[in-house]
Amino acid sequence: MLIDELKNRKAFLEKTISIIKRNEENYPEGKLWCSSIKRCVIFYHITKDGEKHYIPQSDKKLVSELAQKEYDKNAREACEKELAVVDELISHQEKNKLLEAAKELNINKRPFITPYILSGEEFRKKWESEQYTGKPINDNEAFLITARGERVRSKSEKIIADYFYYRDIPYKYEHPTKMKDGLIIYSDFTVLNVRTMQEYVLEFFGMMDNPEYANSAVRKLNTYEKSGYFPGKNLITLFETSMYPLNQKILEAIVDEYFI
């Protein structure tokens, strides 16, 4: 979302300004002056009192420090001007006048309108209210019930589902995802970032030391990518083998990275 991009830009600008301020404490006083004589560049150090001193070619450190000092001054001014604009845009986005338009209506009128934008929580309610039919679980499969009261196929899937539940991360288990070729994949988890209103598919591959299963996993990932689902963008993957079970810390890191 735009506001997230603006906040990332704000953080970058503030960090850059902070670095420049620290650098300014160590720069030599005065400024750099240069002239060209017969294709030869000569540098001079203009001191605080206005005196001009020749800088020998061997003193590249002084030239570099004075040049960086001048650049940093220009960069700091540019960052501060942009930061003021970004702060104003963030403030405008957070107020979100279009979102407020619905709230200005009488509460009894609101159920009869179709808003052009929803808040994160409104979007979440609509997203969670969708009815769908998941992939049937055979009676001979493990009987594992999540904290939310749904049946899953493995202990690791229960760990994932319960972690989403206790972190209040909206998810759907084995929601049908339609590929471009019309194929339906029952994604292990479809998960929503309420803040950005972005939906992610999370696939858990739990028997990667089984060659047949591993080949099937690669085929499934290829199908996702052909339909525009890419790891790090809108597809998240978790893996497990008999030697390396589901890593709880990795799960926690994924949630913090994508859903908080």
C-alpha cells in the first residue's frame, strides 16, 4: 500500500539524515575549491578565515573529506525537503478522507451503500465471512483439531494454524486457489495481512526427504509460479524433513515479516 511505501521512504530519509549528522562532526573545517589547468585538476583548501591552500596530489584523504562534506550538505538539504513532503503525505493517507466519507453518513444509512474503500478491519470481516469448501480429509488420515476447531492433516499444520490463531492472524485452511490454466489447488493456508490487506498463500511441504513427495512439491511450486505466485511476493513456503522438523523460530520470523 502507498502508506507503507511512504513510511519506508520516511525511515530511509531519517536514517540518511542521521548518518550525515554523525559524519558532519568529523569533517575538516572549510571547503574544497578546484580548477583545471591544461587538463590537470588542482585542488585547494579554503579555510574558515578565507585563505586558500594548495592540496598536494598525495593528500587524497583531505580532498575526499571536503568533497564528501559538500555532497553531504546538499544531500541533507534534499532529504529534509523530501521528508517534509513525505510527512505531509503520510498524514493525509492516515486520515484517509475517502474512508471517512462512509463514517459521515448516518449509521442507519451505511448498510445500504457500497463503499469504494474498506478499513483493514472491515476488509478482514468480509474476507473471513467468505464461505468455501476445502479439500475433504479421509477417515484414515490423522485426526488433529486446531485451536480454532478445524481438522488438519498433520501435527505441523496444527502448529502453524494454532500459531496464526493465537497471534490473531486471519487464515483459511485449504482454501481453493484457481490457477491460470483453470487448475484448482487447495493451498495449505491462505493468510491475510490486515494492515496492508494483502493475501498470501503459504504452502507447507512436510516430507521433503521423500523423493516422490519432493518432486510433487517442485511441480506444485512451478504451477504456482506460472500463475503469478512467487516466493517473497505472494507465496510463502515452509519445509520439513525427518531430520529437520518445522522450525518454530522461522515460523515466528515469517509472521513478523509478512503479517505484523
